[in-house]
Amino acid sequence: MPAQAFSFALFLFCYYAHAGTWSTYATLFFAEHGMTVAQIGVLMSMIQVLRIIGPNVWGYVADHYDRRVTVLRVAGFAALIGFSGFFIGSTFGHFMLAMVVLNLFTSGQAPICEALMLSEMRGDLTHYGRIRMWGSIGFIVAVSASAYALDHYGIVALPTIAAGLLVLTIVAAFRLHDVPRHRHQEAPLPLLTLLRRREVIAFFASTALMVAAHTSLYTFYSLYLERNGYSKTVIGAMWSLGVLAEVALFYFQAPLFRRWRPMQLMYLTLLLAVARFVMIGMAAHLLWLLIVAQLMHAATFALHHSSSVMTLQRWFSGPLQARGQALYMSLSYGIGGSLGGLFLAQWWQAAGPSSVYYVAALLCLLSLGAAMLSARWQQHDGH
């Protein structure tokens, strides 16, 4: 187990506790302050849009100056200052500025933490899943606990709760210390040279398509279930089931990676994702089948994420480690998530809710094709 395993787990727990609580309930907070649906949509889109910019900025700074923990701490304080905007104003302009500053700084923290973890593990990712799962546990614990607090005190308490979780994230960052990066005998390729390689382009295209498909869940799943007559209790239970499934996979994934290569497991996750989205689209009124589909979140999110992180180490290591994780976050979740959400929102309005999940299945098939191309080109080029 890495020397800083507890500190990494604590940071991820606090980070995803804040991110999950704020992203889950912010729409209710904005609505309470008179924002229109269109304004709320713009405000919430900043979470994805700033993932395009923030991780790359802070990944570059962390790698260039080799002070990754310092960047984590400074970003935490800056995010807290930005978050104060939710206490001192209630106009769309105030909220917009606060969302931009908050997400500019928080979006780079998770990839930098993961880069630190990978440096300390020195290529042995046996314990990666059991540390990363604490982010998922933080998410579900904080979202569930916040629900009770908000029922008791009202949505007005949300900024106080979320700010408290941000403070805990800063405290957790002060438990971390920098890890000397593994020095390779060969100098790494320049970043732009790597990004021009066709197997790298195909890999990022694959992960972006997979995340775009998953916006059918992150953005529309609750509404989809509600439209099909399910109660809020059932909807909440379905989300909890998905997170519990990913936690279980993170905990037990090590034997899978000892037996199969990351790219082989990625193929499996993409095939399961196709099946999952088809099941959701065709079985809206069959709760048992929706439960099976939700359990598949273990593969389509957790196993896919771990496979992607391990595949990235093929190209982005040493002095490129933080930027590799940042690029994964910005290209997949920033660009893929933003474009996927916009596209599927239009599709929902044009063709109906169920069809969104058939389109998501098609996106996963395209993702599988891109992943296979990436693997083929790696073998062809001898990398």
C-alpha cells in the first residue's frame, strides 16, 4: 500500500463529497433565487466547460514547476474565495462569476491528486482502485447526509454545507506531500508530439465518446425515471445503487488487471455499455431490468475509468503525468461531456426520451471502434 494511501483517500473523499453535493443540489439553490431554467442550464454548464480549461492550466503549472501539492492547496483556497460569491450576491451575474472561478480551480484538483498517486505507485496500480473508491464513497455519503440537512434547514443551507466541504478538502491537501517523479532513462516525447500520434488521438476520441454517452445518465436519467412514473425515493435508490456498484468494482478490480490488459478490459466495458443503454431505452417500465442496467455502472464507469488511467501511463508518465491526467479530464469530461449533453438534449426534444439511450448505445459502439483503432495503431507503430 502506498505510504500516503490514507491521505490520498481522505483528499478524494472530501473532494468528491463537495463536488457531488454541489452539483446535485445547485439547480435547486439557483431556482430558489429566481433563476430561469435557461439561466440554470448556463450556470450548470460551467462545471463541464471549465473542465476543458482548468485541468490543463493547473496540470501544466504542476508539471512545469514540479510543485503539485502546492498547486492543490492554492487551488483550494482560490476555489473557496470564488465560492464566497454565493453568499454575497443573488443575481445571475454574481452566480456566473462564482461558478467560473469555483470550477476553474476545482477542475484541476482531481487529476493532480491522481498524478501524485501514480507517481508514488511507480507503475504498480494494485491498490489504485481501493484508494480511488473513497471518492465515490465521499460522493454518496455527502449527498445522502446533505439531503437530510436540506430537508431540515432548507436549500438556503446549501452554500454553507458546500463551503464546509471545500474547507475540508483544503485541510486534506495539507496532509499530502510531493512525490519524487520516476525518472525514465529515455526523455519523454514533447507533449505536442504525443498529441499528434494517431493512437493517442483515437484513444481520446474513444474516452470522449464514452463520456458523451454517459451524459444521457448524468443529465437525463432522473427526469427519464420520473417521466416513467418512478418516485423520488426509487430514483435516489437507483443512483445509490450505481455508486455502490462502482465502489465494489474499485475495491475488487486488482485481480482483473493482473489477468487481462487494460485495453482488453476497456473493450469489455464498451460492449457492456452498449447493452446497458439499450436496456435502459427499451425497459423503462421493467424495474428489475433497470436495476441490472444500473449495476453495470461498475463496468461502464469504474472499470472504464481505471482502464483509461492505466492506458494513459503508456504515453504520459514522469514530467507529463499531471498533464496526461488533465488532458484525460478535459478532453473526455470537458469536451465530450459538454458536447454530449448539448447533443442529447436536442435529441430528447426531437425524438423523445427513450431514443436518447439508443443514441448513447451508438456512441459507445463508436467509442469501441476508436479504442480498437488505437490498439491496432499502437501495435503497428511498435509503441
